Amino acid sequence: RAFGLGCRPRQVGTMPDDRREQLLPETLAQETETAVQGAPRAQSDELSDSFSDGPVKKSTEHEHEEEPPYSIRNELHFFLARGLPLCVAAFLEWGGPPLVAMFFAGSTPDSEALQSALGYGRVYFNCTVLIALIGMAAYGWAVVPGCIGAGRRERIPHYFRRAVILSTLIMLPLFALQFAAEPLMRSLSVPPSIAYDVGVYCRSMICGAWLLLFECHLEIVLVCCGYSRCASFNSLLTGVGVDIGASYLLIYRLNMGVTGAALAWTVVRAARIVVWLCMAVYFGMIPLIFMPKGKEHIFSASEMRCFFSLAMPQIANNMAGWLIFELQALLARI
């Protein structure tokens, strides 16, 4: 076979040398072109697969989208497209609904005692749980964008699992502190009835706190993958809808007091997780979050150092500002 092309070489023994030298390149070029054009498509596909590392995957639109050049206009567009929805989401989740819940608490028959218990309870819960929980989310906010920028999205499930497990283990002692809320309030000369309600409120918030931990990491993955507007939609649906509705029903209508406030907060956390999971299913993000490829140690020394190097400074930063403000509010009440 001539040149491995599957074509039979011409018999050129009886042709003059000058004529043979003239026709041989032209003949071989024509035969080569015919062989290539007539090759089956399956052989071409086999050649393509042989040079690839694995099966060809359909990439999403975001993977082929090129970064726009740096300019004031592009930066402003990016800020408004990402920052504004997240700002609205934060207000609808942490700003408006708690104010409405306090309004409902002020409209109950025993409003003075209920508002005092909610004030003490929220200050204690924020200082002992929420500051550390929000601080440990810094690990996810750092590693997930790194995976996306490096083109290693297959590592996101490993980081998601590691962040949830490590955060849960660290939060266990802080969850146990919620059982000490009542005696601590009594030691600070808080009236016994209010101290008892504070203890009930803090203990009832433990389940919702872990749901918040899990929900934060779901939000990190989806927002970092470009679905920041989904955060606004989730907060609009669960904040304005579920949060206000649950507070009205449990605090105002059923008059469940601090138990109703804690239960309403837990219901909202569960509803937010359901909405995030529905969005993950709709956008095909479930494998990217929950289905890791290969095995990776959760408690590796390098990743543990990375986790604490990112989480501890953020927790310290929260304590430097947030904790001092909360303690001032607590001392002012006392």
C-alpha cells in the first residue's frame, strides 16, 4: 500500500521516465483526495476520539462566554447585574421580614415580655451561633470561584461536602451553648420569666441554624456559577411570602410566642433549601453539587489549613464589629 492510504500503486514500469515523473505526483494527489473524501464518517469519529482524553462533553454557554474587556461601563454592568440582586436578596432575607416579625410580636397580648425575650434571645443567638456560622462560609466563597476560574468544576462537590461537614463539626459546641442561655440570662439579672423564654427560643433555633449552614453553601455554588438573580427570587419568594406568612400565623394568630418565632425562622430556612434545590434541578446543577467524581480525603491536612486560614479571620472580623454591637445592645437592655 502506497503511503498507507489503502490505494494500489500504479504500474509505471513501461512508462518513460520523464512522463512517469510528471504523472506520479498528480496521480497520487488525486488518489489521496479520493481516499480522504470517501472515508466513512465513523472512521473520522474514531480518530477524533482517539486524540481526546475522554468522551466529548457538551459545554454550557457560560463556559464559552468570553470575558469582556476592562472598562468602566463593563465593570458597572457587572456590579449592577451581580451586586444589586444580591443586595435585594439580603434585604428580603435579613432586613424586612425580621421587622415585620417584631411588628407582629408587638401586636400580641403579652407583647412587652415577648419582645424582650426575642431581643435577648436574638442577641445571644447571634453572638454564639450566627457570627461563627457566617464566618465559616468564607471557605466556600473562596474555593468555589477558584474551581470555576481554573476550569476544575468537578472538584466543587468535594469542597461542598468538606465545607458542610467541617462547619457542622465546629458548630456542635456552639449549638450546645444554646442550652446554657437561660442560666446565663439569669446570671445577668434578667427576669426569670424572660430568661426562660430566651432559653426556649435559643434551643428551638438549633435546627434552623444547621439548615442555614446547609443553605448558605447551596447559595454559594449557585451564585458563583452565575445565578445571582436566583438569590433575589428565592428571597422574594421565601422572605416576603413564607417568612411573613409564617410569622403572622405562628406569632400573631396562634400566639405561640418565642416558640412560634423560632419555628417560623426554621420553616423559612427549609423553604429556602427547597427553592435552591428546585433551581439546581432546573439548571442541571445537582451533579455539580452532590455527585463527586473520584475520591478525595475530607480531613486532609492541607485542606484543613486552608479552611481555618479562611474561616478564622472572617470570624474574627465579625466579632470585631458585629459582636461588639450585639453586646452593647445586650448591656443596654440590662
